[in-house]
Amino acid sequence: MDYVLALLVGVFVSLGVYLLLSRSVIRMILGMTILGNGVNLLIFTAGRVTRGVAAIVPPGLEVPTGPIANPLPQALILTAIVIGFSMFAFLLVLAYRAYQSLDADNTDRMRLAEPDNAPQPPLSY
């Protein structure tokens, strides 16, 4: 099972990087989302996917007697899913506003849509 999840993590990460390297803003946003899902799956796989019981120690014992599921990676992934969804929604609105302002989805056309007399970025800080 771990090999299948490792292969799936590799597919997600490679697809996310491929989409991030494209020139379309929507593809970049989708690549960021897929890359985040690949990292979430990596954390989940690193936390050992088991069919053990919940991490509840019976009274009178200091350690559980059998195999247990690790709840920390699951809690981290739930938090990462919420943060990833909110970041996706923010980037989607930001891309929509950029498309409305510049009338372009391609990053090269966005660069050409900037005004000619725009101030240059600072060369040093």
C-alpha cells in the first residue's frame, strides 16, 4: 500500500510542478493546488497508514498494548486542507481581478499589458 501511495505522491508532485511552470495563470493555480495535495498525501503516508485503533490508552497502562493510528499527521492534514482551500479561493479571485484589469491570462501578455511609464522596481534595498 505504501508503494502505491508513494507513486501517487510522485504523480501529484510532478503534475503540480509541470502545471506551475506553464504560462497560464489558471494552470499555475491548479498546479499549486495539486502540489499541495501531493504534499498532504506525503505527510499522510509518512504518518504510517495503519488500520489500528484510535490512540486511546486503557486505564492503568502507560502505553497502548497494540498498534495504534497516529492522530498527529491526520490533524496536520486537516489543517492543511483548510488552509489550501482558502489559498486556492484567494488566488482564484486574484487571478480573476488580474484578468479583468489586464484582459490577459497568459503571463507574457500580462507583462505587455503593463503601462509604458510605470515605475521600475527598486534595484536594491
